[in-house]
Amino acid sequence: MLETSPSEGQYLYSEWLAFYRSSDEDDEVAALEHLENALARSKRGSTILRHCWFLEAAQASALARGNAAHARVWLERASKLRRPLSIASVEASIAICEKRYDDALVHLAAARDFLIRQKLDSGLIRFAKEKLDEYKHQCVMARDQVIASVASIHEVAPPA
């Protein structure tokens, strides 16, 4: 992976790309390390870049760390920098963290619709759509598992 010194001007951008690459490779530990590196030096970045990092931190707090409260704090920080174009994916992440799978599915659909309306087709957009589909699949599986568990609890044993 490309290494850039923290003192170099392109450091934050290279950390952003490394974050996405590590995420794409399902290397959560490395992805979170790149995210934390960027957040530690985010004051050097532009408002838009910091906004993006804070939204990523919100999602990571919910999905990787399992901390919905911290996710909401990061979302609030991002929203103070500038108005987000869409918070649907962050809301979906928080709902997943809180095991509100039906709510998460609604937010995931809204996030996907937002991306489609943008009519963009970059590698990052394709990656985002793949992740949304992955989260949707995970939500459906988790929701169905909860439903099956509840159903098994309510089954009546046949008389002896």
C-alpha cells in the first residue's frame, strides 16, 4: 500500500483511499487504522473532507464498534460542518447497530436511491452500492433469524 508521511499535503487523501481499499478487502482493522489516522489529523483537511471523515466515523462507530451513541455524535459533528446531502446510510448503520432491521432496510433503500439519483458511476459509488447491498442482505438474514427465534419460543409443544 502507498505510504505517505503525515507531514505531506496529500496525507489525508491517501488515508481516505487506503481506508476504502482496506474496507474493500474486508480488512476492518486496517480500515479503522486509516480512519483513525485521518481523524487525528483532520483539522488540516478541508471542511468537505472533514465532513466526509466524520460521516465515515459515524458509520464505523455503529457498524464496527457497535456504539450507536458515538455514531450519533460523529453525525452531529459532520452536520455542524455542513449540511449532509444524505444521512440515510448513517441512519441505516445506527439502526443495524440497534438491531432495528426493518428501519435499517428503509434507510438502506433511501441511501441506494440517493446514489442512483446522482447518476455517478465511479469506483467509490460502485463500492458504496455493493456495501449497501451487503448490509441489506445482513439485515434480512438477521431479521429473519429474529423472527424464527420468536416463532420457536411461541411454538406449543404437542401434548404428551
